[in-house]
Amino acid sequence: MRFIQDTTVCVKPDKGEEFQEWLIANKGRLEADYPEGTSLLGVFFTVYGPHQNEVHILEVLDSYAAID
């Protein structure tokens, strides 16, 4: 079984494109910085709905103990 942790952040409406560029440029570094037992599943932008400025960062945990 795997566990998913969802961290939600808000990006200012005029900073979405800049944030996307930063994510693309730093993807490898972000993935490498995750501690053992965790990994980055992906970063997802809300494109339709009331929370269009939300970004969801999904992380995979090998076990519930990996939260620590």
C-alpha cells in the first residue's frame, strides 16, 4: 500500500506562469531532495473551478511512518 500526501498552496494569479517555469527548471533538484521513503508524484494546477490559484503538490509515502 502507498500513501499520498497532498499539500495545497495558492499562487498569486499573475505568478502562475513564472511558478510553472521555476518548477520545470528545478524538477530534478526537487525530486532529489525528498527523504528516503518519500517521492514527488507531481505538481498539479487547478485549471477549472472556484480555486483556480491552487497548486497541489502530491507526495508518495512508502509507509505511514515516512511522515516523520
